[in-house]
Amino acid sequence: MSDTTQEREPLARFIPWAVLGVAVLVAIPLGVVRGAATVALWLAFALLASAVLLFWESLRSLIDPSAPVEEEEDEASRLAAVEARKNSALRALKDIAFERSIGRLGEDDYAELEARYRAEA
Amino acid sequence: MEPAQFDAGVPAFGTGVLYTFLVTAAGAFALAVMAGVDHRGAAPRLLRAARLAALGTCALIGLDVLLLLYGFLSHDFRIRYVAHYSDRSMPFAYLVSALWGGQDGSLLWWTFLLSLYTSACVLWLKARHRELAPWVIAALMSVIMFFGVLMAFAANPFAASFGVPPVDGEGLNPQLQNFYMAIHPPSLYTGFVGCAVPFAFAVAALISGRLDEEWILAARRWVLFAWMFLSIGNVLGMLWAYEELGWGGFWAWDPVENAACLPWWTLTAYLHSVMTQERRGILKVWNVSLLLGTFFLTIFGTFLTRSGLISSVHSFAQSEIGIYFVWYMGGLIVASLALVIWRLPRLRRPVHFDAVLSREAMFVANNWLLLGICVFIALATTWPKINEWLWDARLTVGASFYNAWLAPAAMVLFALVGVGTLTPWRKGTPKLLGEAFRGPLVAAGAALAAHVAFGRRLGFPAVIHIDPIYDNVTTVWLLGPVNVGRTLAWVDGHLPAVATSLFAFNLAALMQEFWRGARARMRSRAESAPVALTRLVSRNRRRYGGYIVHIGFALMMLGFLGAAYRTEAEATLRPGERFSLGRYELRYDRPEMLRNPNRREVHGKLTVFRGGRELARISPARFIYTARQEMPTTEVSITSGLREDLYVVMASIDPETRVGHFKAFVNPLTVWIWIGGVVMVLGVMVAMWPDASRAAEAAMRARRAADAAREEEAA
């Protein structure tokens, strides 16, 4: 990914929130002055504009080779998934240790399950 | 406010947006499928395009909802739906709730909620589950496409009024102009629609072949969220029926009520059986089938409510949309079966239980029971129609039939909840099991003895008389001739005693779990009891959140038990006359007439006495709405307490003689249903509350590892 895209991305992330903020900020005085029906119409317009932008970006992903594809997220995403599975095995280990501590799991079963979850983790 | 000049084309514009989002959903679906099957490196680009197109589609659906809302708020009666479900006198809140008050609008609302879920899921998936994401998006888009087709071709909420638009609308059904009705359908829809996301994950796992725990972990919070709203929606539905229908009860086994609860049973089964898959790696076919089945039941429920197939006080008007649902449900069954059969060799694992008294065996038993109850309700609901088709005979399945058969099944479920809480995974030694069961069994025995000894004196006898629902003798295999009706009535009559002891058993089992966990922490970490209990719950949210849900369930069962002791009385009174029911005496004071722009209100003013003392002044009423004078509503008066509710209905008042006709019910323990519902929701929130610090830590570690890998590659 190019440096320019990397610099642009943090800003780009805030654009949807900024648009949402502006839409709500405009809606409040509009509601006070013109009533709820006008607010509905204004928010409808904001959604229409968002839809147009989203479809444009979608199209750009297909036809513009310089459009971002967020490739760098792939590795983090994969590792996060692995991390989640590891956490799940660690939680299971904690669970069986807890069950043993309150006398709900025998020693033999605990040893067998512990070996399995440790291997998974 | 009159429609302004510039919005002359709202009906046409709304319809245009409807067609547009149908096309864009199909585009997003195609892009997602291409991203899923692409192996030549274009997948990230296609996936981004699909994600953005899906979000754009959701924005268009939101736009359509806002256009319809604008139609209601500006009283644009050129839109037939607006003219049919609103009028100029309706307050703002009911104008908003009219969005989902009728057939066409409720389908748009369904689609809108699905678009909210889809947006949230697509945004959440941005950096996660790359292999599953395209298929999740494709599955969600396919559901949106179905509802788009339905509205575009059979139930367009923007269809224009015939001829000249009316000056005023017909108004919302008065029974829907109720606070609980304003919040019950959105909650129930949120639960119903929420089942589409776990369904999408199950489909994605089956198509992509990633059948390990990844999709289960990914779908977990979505499942809990949908389950929570299904529960809230059903409880609010009971509250609405209790407050608005005026027959004294909260659940009449009406076809639409039944349709609303069907997915709840299968999703509850999934929530339990998925733990067995996580712990033991078994029941994969079962779990994936439960999620596919749950989604099917949400569509089936929507079909029952909207097709006009079965008449109900809750159902929408008859329409032509039924055939679309039939085709879609047929497609769903074929596609789901094909996917499961295709992946069967990879899903199937030999199931072996080490002991009958193990948690996994209890989960399997409760799953069969939950599924059995679900199938029973579905069959009984549709049986009158099946009977009509097959034998051309009319048949009604009443509430007494459901109550007679399902009350014993509910008791077995209640028992399994308690036993399942106490049994360990795999197997327990007799010593461990003895220690676990001793306390709850003693509590159950004590509760049973107390109920038998003091119940009648307190107005809650341990055994009650129930009239049999049949009186014919049937030959039952191995048992010989049995009078099924009388046997069932005998069993049902003894259930209050069973329910009391099971209530005590469950509460004692759950309290014991909290106590044993806290005690283990107090011993090992030298913590005080409150600190140990707080940390125990906060560090094991899933387990103890589940236990809190079970406490809520037990409280609800206590409330349902109260229905067995319901008493009622009717009286026709002149002002100043009295009548009594149970511990209460009611004096009819006077009638009162009130008017507001929306309706006329006829109140019967009564004073309630208990033990000779004035307890409350109540005012049951009939509301006659301006727009629908032929449909007066019953506004009941409920004096609620922990022991019982006094529920008073005013049937009529003669304006000339001022003679009033009243009906009163004493509903024991009903308030515990609502308390139990709140506790259940709290429990789910505890279970699904994210562990912020742990999630942030995991994300940071993953990001660091990714950075390190990239740097290494660059070097």
C-alpha cells in the first residue's frame, strides 16, 4: 500500500462519523423550526447521499486499481481469529480448573481435559 | 400539515427506491459470491466492493423507511398504506408505530431491521473472518432480496390510493394504540430478524468449509442478542395481551403468539447444545441444523402472521403474499438440507456420553424436549388448516389443549434445568453428585411439604381439580386401555405441587452454584464474600450470566404456576352497589365520560376494599376511537402486587340507567412473570457483555504480530 493511502486512511475512517454528526446536528434545529416531517425528509436526503457515495466507492474498488483493498488487515484479522480460538481454549482451561476447585470435576477427568485444552491453546 | 409541492412524487419515489435496493442487493450478492469463489487474487477487491454495495443497499432501505415515515408525519394520504393505517388525530408516537402496524409497512420494517443488522455485521466483519465474510454478506443479501421481491411485487407500502386521495385516513387499529404495542413488535422483530445473522454464519461455514469453532465464536454474541430480543418481544407481547385484550390472561395460545415463540425454543436449544460442541467437539450437525431451523421458523412465523392462513386477533389482513413465502421456505429447506448433506462427512463425529448424569447428556435431553415442544406447538397451530385440507373438516385447537399437554412437558424441562445445573461435564462420582444434589433436594422436599401443609390455607392448594379435555378410552401400546383425558387431568392437577418443589430445587441449585464459586474464591484468594461474588460473576460472565437467566426462568415459571389459581367473578351493578372476589370487595361509585381529539373514554369508577380497608380507586374503561368507532377497546384496571393482581374489566355501562357490567379476576403471582423476564434480560446482558480490556489486548497483540511479520518480510 502506498504512503499516501496510509496517510489518508486515518482521516478516511472518521468520514462516516463526521457525516453522521453533521446530519444529526442539522436535524436538531430543523426539527425545532420545521417539525418532525422535515427532519425525516432531511435524514432521507442524508441517507440518499450516503448510498450514492457508497455505491461510487464500491464501483471504484472494481475499476480503479489505486482504490484501497485493506490487504494489511488480512494478517491481523487472521491472527485475531487464531487469538480468539486460543482464548477460547484458555477459557475452557479456566473453566475446568474452576469446576475442579468447587468439587465438580474429578482428578482423572481434569487431567484428561487439561491436556486436550493445553494442546489446543 | 399538508403535503408540500416539492414532495409530489413520494409514492413513486418510494417505489423507485424499493426497486433500486432490490437491484443493488442482487449486485452486492453477486459481488460477495464472486469474492467467495475467487482464487486468483481479486477476492479482497471484490469483497470490498460487495461490502460497500451491501452498506449502500442498507442506506437505500433506510431511505425508504424515512420516506414512509415522512408520508405518515405529513399525512400524505396519496399513499394507500398511510391512508389505511393513520388519521390526522393520531399523536406522533402512534404515527411512528403505524410504520409497522400493517402488512406492507411491517415487511418494510422487517427489511429495515435486517439492513441495520447487515450494516452492523458488515462493519464488524471488516477486519475479521475473511473466509466467512463473503458468504455471510451473500446470505444476508439473499434474505434482503426476498423481502425486496415481496414488497416490489405483492406488498408495496408505497402503492398509491385509488382515485382521489381521502381527506383523512382510516386510523390505526385501536388495539394497536397502546404503549406496549409501540414497543412489542420492534422488539420481537429485532429478535426474529436477528436470527438471520447466525443463519448467515452457519451458511458461510457450510459453504466455505470452515467448520471448526471459528463460526461459532463469531456468531455467539449475535445469537445471544437475537435470543434476548426474542425473549423481550414475547414477554412484551404477553404484557400487551394482558393489558389490552381484557380476557384476564396473558397467553392464549393464539396462532400468532405461537408463531412468535417458535424460534425461541430452537434458539434456546442451540444456546445449550453449542456448549457441548465447544467442550467436546460433538453435535456439529445438530448445532448447524438448529440455526438453519431457527431462521426457517422466523420466516414460517412471518408467513403464518401475514398470509392470512390462520385467523387470529393479531394477524394482518389476508393477502396474496403467502405463495411467495411458500416458495422461499421450500427453497430454504432444499438449500439447507443440501448444504448439510454436502458437509456431513466433515461434520459427523461419533457421539459418546460417559454417563447419563452428565451435563452434555442433560443438554441433549433438554434439546430434544425443547425441539419436541416446538414441533408440538407448530403442529397444533397448523393442525386446523391441515385438517381442513385433508378431511375438509373444521377443528379448533383451544388453549386448554396446549395447557393440558405442555404443562407436564414444561415441568420436565424445569427439572432438567435444575439437574443440568448440578451435573458436571463427562461424569461425576457418586460422592460429588451426592454433595451437589443434597441441598437442592432438601429444599425441594421442604417446599413440597410446606405446600401440602399450608397451601390450601393460603389459597394455593398443592393439588387442584382440572376438567379432562377428552373423555374417551384409548388403547395405549404396552399400557392397555387408558382414559387419556382423565389421566392427563390427574397429572395436571398435581403439577402445582411439582412446580413448587422444582422451583425450590432450581433456586437452591443456582444459589448453591453462586455460593460454591464464591467460597472457592474466598478460600483461594482470601477475598471477602461480596468481593468474591462480584469477581466470580465478572470473571465468568458467560457461566453466571447463564445462571442469572435460569433464575429469571424459574421466576417466570412461578408466575405461570399462578395461572392455575386464577379466580373470576362478574357483576351488574348500580352506582353504590358492591361485589366481592376472593379477599377483595369492589364498590361501583359512578360512571365518567372523557373526550380528547382522538377518542371518547367511558370510565367506570370503582373503589377496592381489602379486609374492610380501602385499598385503591380504579377506573376500568372503554375507549371509542374517532376513526374506528366500531372497534371500542377495553382498558383494564390492574392493581398489582407480589402475591396477586386484581384485574378489573368494564364490559359496558348503560348511559341512561348508569348500570355497569363488570368482570374481575384475581391472578396470583402474575407479576413474577415480568420480574423473571427482567432478570432473564439482565442475565443475557451479563453473558454477552464484552470484556473490553481482554479484547483490546488481543487486538493489540494481533496487530503487533502482523506488523512484526510485515517488517520481517520487508527485511
